[in-house]
Amino acid sequence: MNDTASVRLDIWLWRARFFKTRGLATDHVKRKGIRISRGGQTRRSDKPGLAISVGDVVTFGRGEHIKTIEILALGERRGPAEEAQALYQLVENDL
């Protein structure tokens, strides 16, 4: 895929294996929201259909932890864990 491509946030979170199902990813974004940083600007969103691209930085809560990740690839499918881990890079470790 090229750098101008995008994918829905909920689909990407599911492909990257942060959630077991796309429905859980959708619910999480709707209920808790996420922060997305793009081009030096950060905004909050509760829209699971938000288009994300390579280079975006996404921050969201998982239980008591906060994940901040940079998107490295969009992925084509929900693959094995090794494939999913290649989709992102952790920006900050959990505290």
C-alpha cells in the first residue's frame, strides 16, 4: 500500500490485534475515544470510521494502561501476531 492510503480506525485496531473482534474495537472507540496525532496536530475522536494513515500516532486506554503507538503499516488482513506487531511501533511504554 502507498502512504496516501487509509483504513478505518476500528479495522486497523482489530488487524493490529489490540481487540479480539472488530465489534469490540468499534465499541471501545465509541465509548472511550482515542487521540490521534497527524501533522503536528492532536485531536480526540469517538468515531470508529475515522480514516487513519501510515505515520499517524494513536493514543488509547486499555484497562489501566495507556498505549501510544505510531502506525507503520495498514495491513491487508488480521494475520498472526508477528504480522500484527509489524503494523505499529510503541511510542511510550505503559507506566
